[in-house]
Amino acid sequence: MTRALPDELLKLPHRTDVPFSKLTTLGVGGNCRWLFEPTTEEEAQIFVRACVREDLPYRVLGGGSNLVILGDIEIPVLRLRFPAELQREGLKLKAPASFGHIRMAQGAASEGLGGMEYASGIPGTTGGALRMNAGAYGTELVDILDTFRFLNLDGEIVEKRPDPGEFKYRWSFLTAGYVGLSFTVKLAEGHRETIAAKVAENMGKRGSSQPLSKRNAGCIFKNPPGQSAGRLIDQCGLKGFRVGDAEVSPEHANFLINHGHATALEFAELMNTVRAKVSDVFGIELEPEVEIWP
Ligand SMILES: Cc1cc2nc3c(=O)[nH]c(=O)nc-3n(C[C@H](O)[C@H](O)[C@H](O)COP(=O)(O)OP(=O)(O)OC[C@H]3O[C@@H](n4cnc5c(N)ncnc54)[C@H](O)[C@@H]3O)c2cc1C
């Protein structure tokens, strides 16, 4: 992007030219030209309002665990860096959007609050979990969501309860431009040891079925209705199929892994090959579950 950024933005905490390999779990991608890292809601609001006023597109980044970045991003990227603190009030637990989702689940467990065990293996931030309505083992965030705060497309802070239709399978209405700021979940009184055991069990299940020792972005494709994307890819004989340093995981076919030096091009080629093969063999068009930038 050649246009200069307004001073108001440049006064906010920011860095330039940060490689996306350092900002995402997959470790693939180009350069993040402008990374804005507000430490307060007010700074985040200044960011959104300045971008809106200047008609400047921007993107929001959390822990980068659901992203495949296939090139440089020249427009401003917002990554919240709010103070990491959980607040408990009775059975409710509140976290800022930059808080780790797994850390929040662990925090709930150590408070003896049950209901967040599903999140124990889902990396990334609570902001990303809110946007994606993250879930596992039959529970998703909206099931326990009490209230959430966000910046709307005019940069105004809104706090509300979830309404029907606002959160669906791996989707929420907080799409491009909205910024989740925090949320509160409503949990249930439980026994610390039982909750901690469930958390450990969920983590263990993942360790035995997912290639967690290699960089990855979780499941790459959505499960088509009534089907498992991983099984379809496996039945095409693609486990272990490799383009350079990018590979269809031999452990879990819906995980594409980076052996260390995969390039964006290699990843794009691998994803295209998988989609084309599944389409040829089963006539099913796989949709990405990950978000692809740019
Ligand atoms: C090993 C592994 C296992 C996984 N298992 C699961 C699983 O079981 N279930 C599941 O649901 N997901 C899973 N995921 C995917 C991923 O962890 C989740 O989607 C996660 O919630 C994304 O959070 P993030 O902070 O990393 O978001 P990012 O990847 O940074 O961003 C994802 C999306 O959220 C948006 N976003 C991020 N922060 C905000 C914010 N504050 N406000 C508004 N929008 C925002 C981004 O713009 C983007 O659209 C897994 C990923 C990995 C690597």
C-alpha cells in the first residue's frame, strides 16, 4: 500500500514488517507491513475510527491459529494486547479478547468452574474463538456465552447477549471489521479435580490424533454435511502427500503441516491438490475452515 497512514494511527503502539511466520501457528506467509497492537479498548477504538474515517481497510489478528497467509499484507493489521487478566463474579468468568482460549479454560478449571473443558485444546485467543464460535466435543463457545463486547463498524463499543442466528458452526456475525474486545461466560460449580481431569483427557485425545509436534492451523477444511473432511481426504490416498515442506499429515488427513520451511506457494498448491482430488473422486467441493489472507 503506497498511501501514508494518518498520524493518529502512527501514535498507537505498532511494529512494521513482521513476518507472518512469527504471527501464525502454521508459520507460512509473507510480511505484515503494519501491525498495530493496542493495549486498551480506547486505543483499539482510535484504530477502528481512524481506519473508517480514512476509508482504510484493515484486518484483525488473534493468535493466528486459524489462518493461512499466502502473501504480504500491506493494509493495517490489528492485534489486541490487553492486560491478561480473568475476572470472576459468581459463576461468571470474563476475559479480554487477547487472552489465550486454552488459558481461560485452565483458569476456569482452577476456579472450580465447569463448562469450558471443550476449549482445552483449541489454541488462539478468546477474540478468535468468539469470531469463529470455536468448539469441540459437542460444545461451542456460544453455548456458554453470557455477554460479549465488541467494536462495531463505526468504532462504537457495544455490549450484548448473543441473539439467535448470530453464532453458527465456526461462524459468527463478527466478520471483517468487527473487533471482539472481551466476553463473559456462564459456567457451573464443579470439582477442581474432575474438571482438571477432563481438561487433561481432552488434551490427551488431541495428542494421540493430531500432529501437534508440527506447525499447523488445525483442520483446514470444513466437514461437509454428514461427512468428515479428513476421512474423504484419507480415502483419496492423500495422507503423506507432500509439496515441498507442506504435507497432508499422515496422522490426521485434515491437518496440513509445515515441516519447517514451507512457502505460501507450496501451501496453496497442496490445498488446491487436495480440493481437486476430493472433487474428482467424490464430487464434493471442500470449503476451507481456515481463513485465507490476502
Ligand atoms: C492444533 C489446532 C487445533 C485446533 N482445534 C480446533 C477445534 O477443536 N475447534 C475449533 O473451533 N478450532 C480449532 N482450531 C482452530 C483455531 O484454533 C480456532 O479457530 C481459534 O478460535 C482461532 O483463534 P485465533 O485467536 O488464533 O484467531 P486467528 O487465527 O488469529 O483469526 C481467526 C479469525 O478470527 C478473527 N479474529 C481474531 N481475533 C479477533 C477479534 N479480537 N475480534 C474479531 N475478530 C477476530 C480474525 O480476523 C480471523 O477472521 C485449531 C487450531 C489448531 C492449530
